[in-house]
Amino acid sequence: MTLGHLRLVIQLAVGCVFLISTVSKLRRPAAFQIGVAEYRILPASVVPAFAFVLIGLEAFVAITHLGGWGLTFAAPVGVGLLLTFAAAVTINLVRNRDLACHCLGGGDRISPRSLVQLALLVAGEVLVWSGARIAAPTTTQQVATPGDLLLALVWAFVVLVVGLWLLRADEVVQLFRSRGCKTCAAPPAEIVLGGDTAP
């Protein structure tokens, strides 16, 4: 896989993340506004407009990344959005507040894991941005035949699934430990001998 193909995979993966985030916010725009207000960073009067603009910018990033055009402008917008989310999460972690992230449409609570997710997305977006500045007009036109594009979509899906799994590896391990040996933690069975019970 060439660097151009890797950029395409990351471009599509980032586009999918922003698309999922946009759709989840569009389904419940009022809940997203409440979520923005819960961060207690912006004045209440600014929150509705900020939430509306944020959804629009996320939609722009999703469409451009999945369509493969305008990446020279969209990639820095994506970096800016991700850094904004990271700053908001960091501020509230420092305040020791427990609230829903609303960063990328999920229902997770803010945590250091949220910052790791955002850092990985920023790194991916910077890679896309570096390719967009080199290749004109778009990365997709430079490297993607229909077969390349399909393969890149499959790889983007794999990257997202593996990334989510790795970020939640501690929960997966805990799940397997709790389901592992069902009889290990059980009290010893009683043996019945001639009507009497003995341990």
C-alpha cells in the first residue's frame, strides 16, 4: 500500500466518523444543544448558534472527505473541530466533571480515552491534510480507481473497527474475565452421603 492509498483510507475513515457524528446530532439537535451547554464554556446565548454551525462544519468535513474534493480547505477545518473538542474535554476533565462527551456523536462520558480518540483523529486528519496540499486538486483523483476506492472503503471500515476495539481493549479483557470460569468463584458443591451432607 502506497502513502497515497494510506491517505485515502484515513480520509475515508475520518469522513465516516464525521458522517456518523453529523447524523447523530441531526437526529437530536436539541439534545446536542443541551450537551454543548453542559460543557459550561460558552455563554448560553451563543450555544444554539454554535451548535448549528458545528453541525454544518461536521457535515462539510464528512461530505468532502467521502467525496474526495476540497480537502485543502476541509482537512484544516477537521483539525480545528477536533482540537476544539479536545480543548472542551480537557477543560471539563480538569474541572473533574462527569458528562457525556457529545464529541463525535457517541454517548460515552468524557475521559482520557476521549482525548486519545481525538488525538488519533487529529493525527489522521493531519496526514490527509499533508496529502491534500501536495496533490491537486484532490487525493482521491490522484490514487483512486473504482477498485482502489472500494478497497479503501473496506480498509477504512477495518481501521475504524480495530481502532475502536483497541481503545476499548480493557473493557473487552474485563468482559472475558467475568465470563471465563463460571465455576471458579462458585462455593464448593456439597456431597450427599446417606442423607447427610458434607462439604
